[in-house]
Amino acid sequence: MTHQDIETRAAPLLSARGVSKTFGSTKALVDANLDLRPGEITGLLGANGAGKSTLSRIISGHIAPSGGTLTLGGAPFAISSTRDAFHHGIALVAQETSLAPDMSVLENIFLPDLARPGRLSFARLRDRALEILSSLGHEHALPLNAEVRSLSAAQRQLVEIAKALALDARLVIFDEPTASLSPTEVDSLFDIMARLRDDGRALAFVSHRLEEVFAITDRVTILREGTTVAQDLPTADLNQGDIIRHMVGKDIGAIYDARRAGHALSDAPVFEVRNLKAEPWVRDISFSVRGGEILGLGGLVGAGRSEAAEAIFGLRARQGGEIFVNGAPVNPRRPAEAIRLGLGLVAEDRRAQNIVPDLSVRENLMLAQMGLHRGFGRGFGAVKARMDRLIEQLGLPANRLDTSLLNYSGGMQQKIIIARWLLVDPRILILDEPTKGVDIGTRSSIYKLLQEVADAGVAVIVISSDFEELLGVCERIVVVSDGFTIADLPKSLLSEEKLTLLAAPRTSTERNTAVLRDLSHSFGGQAFWTLIDGDELICLACVTHTGGPETGLAAGQAIRAEDTAIPAALATRSDAFTADGAVTTLLTQLRDKRGHDLGWIGLSVPGNAPPCVKDVTARVAHLSRPEKET
Amino acid sequence: MATRDTTSPGLVSRVLNSLEFRMLGLALLLAVALSLLSPYFLTQRNLFNIMDQSVVIGIVAVGMTFVILTGGIDLSVGAVFGLTGIALALLLRDFPIAVAIPLAVAMGGVVGLFSGVLIAVFGLAPFVVTLGVMAIGRSLSFILSGQRSLSGLPADLQNIVYSSFLGIPANVLFLIALYALAWAYLTYTKGGRTIYAVGSNVEAARAAGLSTTFYSILPYVVSGALSAVAVTFSLAQIMSADPLAGNQLELDAIAAVVIGGASLYGGRGTIIGTLMGVLIMVMIRNGLNLMGVSPFWQGSAIGSIIILALLAERLINWRSTRR
């Protein structure tokens, strides 16, 4: 231990080796390995469905593993309940908090204590709660007598953390803790996490927000499809691209047939949505789709895509925005109205939103038709011929139409739900996660079906968090993040890595856009925020002052450096204004406090009299988080 | 995820496995047992009695089936029965029979509409809403009647019970027609299937464009109106209206529907099952009477049967989900 080079890291507090977990026939975890060491924050990363949450729930005793070993402090340990986990000093601060909303803050902090026999001294608990909160630096942030129901998301999280500390947890797992926090709340959470780490606790940070991973973690472990593909990589040695390559890391298979060439798109959009707003999930979403086109709506779970689809379909109240069908403004307030306008929606949750379990397969198939039918009867006769044709086309077993839909496989169920909509001849068909829980064979037949539907002139919108699927099926992809449309790009310009980058929620988006607005307004030019990867640029935000120069960058668009109006500036990226013809440009790199690349802020102004560099950099400087550590 | 796609069962085995068939078996078994226990049970006179006693509860149970299929419950049927009975007796003083009966039935429907709107539009719990309506209804029937039975009804009213066709009394004929109609409606119409869909998965039904609100309200209207129809037959037999009439009728109706295999969570159950449930209930009561069992014990018998029926449903569900 005397040599500096020798590994001075503590031995792992918790080690998971070869952990697997199967739900029914689904493998959530295959071979997961994880080490959590005292005094370290380990980032646990992976795409949607990679098994991050499953692994954290296994470690915290919520679910039992199917295989593999767990050791705690070097000794093998098995936990069968959350109470065991508490007993071992393991706590999970989950996304959906596990608090009792009708009880007070104090009662919630000591909830596990309530299960102990004997009498409780509330006065003593109160003293301990204050002690814990002040150790977090938040002694005044929480009224101990308030009902948890009345607290904000950030306050609830603080209660969760205090609850973990009340148990003197040695190991705390934070599962997507920042999902519902504002940027300042995130900063304060990170301060707390740093304190806990410096106390010598082992922390795990589960997230897919890469910026935050760089801001707070010491090491990262990456899961892909239930298997650990990279373990304990020092965060300081990584960049976003490295992490994404680990998270994605495979090629698109042959399940996607290239779409037949020569399919015709309608000239005008069949369907258009402008500035859709449905709080709290959908803040500003716009897109349009032409007849015959397959449009992807990509983003992470919780980005607001499903909610946008539901708002369009009248399943959710809209606070703003316009919807156009064939150019005419429409305002569907109930699904029945949306269906009459020619819309169809295969909702995300098959069991909860699509299947009527007590009706037969035939009736489930006919459900939308029955809603559309204006007569007294079921209206089955009118579509009999079409139904027979569909049954044959989809390979549905015609002799089993009177049994329960629940006896069918996920793939067959999904085909039947899609067929439900095809029966009513929609002009716009929205499919939310159409291949969730569908086996690979049926997946490719669903993709083929979607192409046939689009070939018939229907505007198809596919919502998916599986970027591989979007790239395989769609011609154009609109990326949604944190309730905003971020980008609208043709498939040819996109890769899975760029999509992941675009879809990653950026807590800083609003703050950065405000600075861009300020820059363009003050200096009368165009201000932009872009990621630069070689000579490829992906512009994340862009604000142009009236009469400002055109650089060729547009928010949400990818472009090559040589195709912009400012190739020289992009090539040099010096800390002075660089001229490109009549435009001069200054680029400033954004870094978090650990020096990681968050992209570049650029300002292009017309003419050869650029403003003072310092004036510009001063306004950008406070975007990089202020140093709090020494 | 991937469940085994089993082969299609034949028609015969489907019928044999159906709930209604099992209920029919139970009803026949019960009839055989009762006929062994009491020599009077199988007499023609007693069988007519059983059918006659089935009419009131049978009519109310149809409305209750509609409500329970949507996943709701209607505790107010007994009170609506009493209230519309008093109202009908009062109406018959001023209006001819052909006007008074439709008015009373409409009144029952309006009470159901009130409950239905509170439940489907304002999202209140069916149990609580209909409990409130039950209290109000009973209170109003005491106020309207002046706390006493109303007699002196027109003699012609008896015709709706004591006329007969092919030897079958009119009220029994009406019951048979009502069940046939309700069965056809629930099986073959958009409205009927929507009622099932509402109870089975209201979110999916709404997303498919079905009018879920309308068909959540309709069953309460049907239930209220049918309570009024039931009291009409009751008045015609007794020829007097009692403000306390139909007390605990809701329990009998719910019991019949549940014994008939309907799920209180909605979406599952049939009108034929309800008919079986009604017959089983009435036969048990009739049999216990014939054997001279104290009426105070009959409550225990009926209660046990309800619990056994629910237990059986749960066990069958467990078996089918475990597979």
C-alpha cells in the first residue's frame, strides 16, 4: 500500500457474479456482473430493457435472482425480501418512490422501524431525523409533520434517502433518480450523493442520462441485453461515444426487409401535428407524415411519445397544439371521434389498453369496427369478406376465433390488434411499441405487414424505444426527448449511436437554449448548440436573430461540416472568431465539471467586426456547472 | 410469454364445459334432491308456484346482470321497487293502467339514470351511489305513501298476472320473453357486447371507439326500469302497495346473478346463468318451506350458497390461470 501505483481502491462491498433472471420465457438478465465499492459511485448503464432495473431490484431484495452469486463484504449472501436487504444495509432509491403518501415525513423516514416490536419514541425519532437531514445539508428542506402526498418529487426523494440513512445503509442504489427533477434539484441531489460517497458508502447510479453519468460517477458498468459487457471502466477515461458503442454494440439483423423501391408518397402530408401540448409529459411535439410513409417516433421510455399518441387520439386531454388530417384542422376529443377521422392507434400496453379479455378473438378483432358501426347490431356482416381476407393474410387460425385471445402468443395477439385497425381502413395508423413482447419470427412478419399497409397509401407512425427497429422499419425519424421534438431526420443520416445521443434527455436543454437566445439577441447573429463528431455535426438547438446569417445548421438536423456555410470555423475551432466569407464564427466547447464534452456552443455574426470574445465566453461560461469540489 | 396454441375444442365439449351447463346440472340435482326430501316438491301445483315466485326476483336479476357485467353493482333495486310500487298505486288513482304503468317504469328508469350518470360521468363508486339512492328511495316511498299500504287498485290490473296463454300464466310468459330478449341483446348487439367490454377492459373499449360512457349508464337505467316492471307484477298479485316492499330484494338479485356465475369484477357472466341462479334460489327457498324449515334459518342457507358459488368461481379461475 505504500506505492502510489498500487490499487488503493477498497475491496467490493457487494459483488454480483453471473446473475440471471427469467420472467416466464423472457430472459431479463443472462450474465450480469457488478461490483460496488465503498467510497465510489458506480454508474449502471444500458439501453431500455438491458436489465439495469432488474439487477438493482435483485440486489435490493425486491425480486429473487434465477441464478448467479451475490457476495456482501466477501461473504455469500442471499436475500429474499426487502426487509433482509434493509437488515444488510442495502437501500434502493427508486424512480417510483416507495413511500406511504398518507403518512408524515417522519413516519416515512422510520417506516422500517415501525415493523420492529416495542414502543417508539417519536421525540427521539424526530431528533434522529433532524440529525440525518443536517448530515445531508438539508435540515430545513423538509417539514417533518407534512404528509408525503403534499411533497414535491425532489422532496420525496430526499425522504427516500433519509429513510436509507435511518437504516444506516452502507449501499444505496439510485434508480433513475433524476427523471422528475429540475436541473437545480439534480445538482443538489448530486451534492448529497457526493457526501454519501465521501462517508464511505457504496453507491450505484442507474441512468441513461449520459451527461449525469459523467457528472457524478467514478466508474461505469454497462449492461446489454442482460449481460455485463463492460465492467468498472473509469468514467474519466470515457466519452459518450465509447459508452454508446458498448450499450448498442451490434448490427441490425436480417429481420428487416428493405422496403420495396418505388412506393409512392403522397405530395402533401396526410397527417400533421403542430406544437402538441399535454402536460406534464408532452410539452411541444410537432411532426407530419405523408401517405405511404412510415415515420418513426423515437425516444426513451417516458419521453412523452406514448402520451403524445394518446393525446392525439383523444385518450388524454390536450392543453395546446393543432392537428391536421389532409390539411384540415381537426380536434378529436374522444377515440370514437379520432377513429371517424381515419386514425387508428395500437396502444403500447397490449393487456391493459388493447385486449378485452372476456370477449372472443373474433370480437376483439371486430372491436373498432363495432365502435364505428352505427346500427343496433354488431355490424359484423358488413366486413365479413374483408375479415376473411385479413385472417388469411395474417395467418390467423380461422377455427379458433371464438376462443379467448389470452391463449394466443404475444405475437399473435399483436397481429390481431393490428388487424382490428386494418378492418376499419385507417388513413393514419399509429403503432406504439408494436413488437414489445413479440417473438423474433412474428416481428419480421409485423414489419412486412406495416410495409404493405404503407404501400396501400396509409400514413404509418411507429413509436419505439428500440432504435434498431426504427432504423430498420422507418424512412424518417422524429426524435422526442423530455416532451419536446428534438430532431426530424431521414434514416440515411442516422445511426443507432446518433439516435441514442439525440434521445438522451438533456437536463441542460432549456438552460442552453436560453443562453442561445441571449447570444443571438445580444450580438444579432445565429447561436447554435451542436455535437461535433469528426466532420459530422448534429445540431441540438439553434436560435437565429432577425437578419442573422444562415450557417446551414438547423435544430435537430445532421449536416457535414463542408456543407455548412462555416467550414473554416468548424475546422479550426480556435478561441477566436474565424471568418468564412462574410460570416465570422466563434465556437466554445461545453464541458461538465469533470471536463467531459457536452457539445459546442457557436455564435455566427455577419460582417468582419465580431464582438469581443470575452463577452461571448462569459455568457457561455456559466453553462458548465460551477465547481463545487476542489 | 408465448403460450401454447391449443387446438380448438369441439362444440359438444364447449357446451359441456360451459358455466350455464354446470349451473343447469346443479339446478337439476337440487330438484331431484328436493323431490326426494319432499313429496310435494314435484307436483304441478308446486312447479307453478316456483315459476310464479321466480317472476319478481327474475325480472330484477336481469337488470342486476346488466349492471354487474359492467363491473358495477346496484343496491337500490329494492328501494326503487318499493318507491315505484307506491308511485304506481298513486298514479292508478288518476290514470288508466296503460298510462300509469309506463309512467312508473319511466320513473324507475330516471332513478337509474341518476345513479348511472353519477357513476359513469362523475366517477363515483357504484356501491356508494346506489347505497345513497337506496336510502333516498326508501325514505321517499314512506313519505309518498303516508307510511301505510295503499290498496284499492283497479281490478283490471290482475289481468296481467291471471290471464294465460297455452296454460302458461302471463307473468311467467313475460319472464321467459324478457330473458330471451336480454340474452339476444347481450349476445348479438353492439350495445350488449359493449356492456361486456366495459366490464372486461373499459380502457381498451374506449380506445377502440366504443361509447363506454353511454353503455356504463344504460345498465343502471335498465335496472331501475325493470325494478318498476317487477313491482307491477307484484302489485297485480297482492293488489296493494307497501312502502316496505322489496326490502332486501337487492340481496336476492345479486345472489342470483353471482350464483349464475357472473364475476363481480365485470365482463363475465351470462343471462342464462342468471336464470339458473334465480331458479336455484327460488327452489331452495321453496324446498325449505315445504320441509318446514324455519324462515330464520333460510337466510343462513342462502348466504352459504352465495359464498360457495363465489368460492367455486375463484377456484375455477385459479385452475384456468395456472395452466
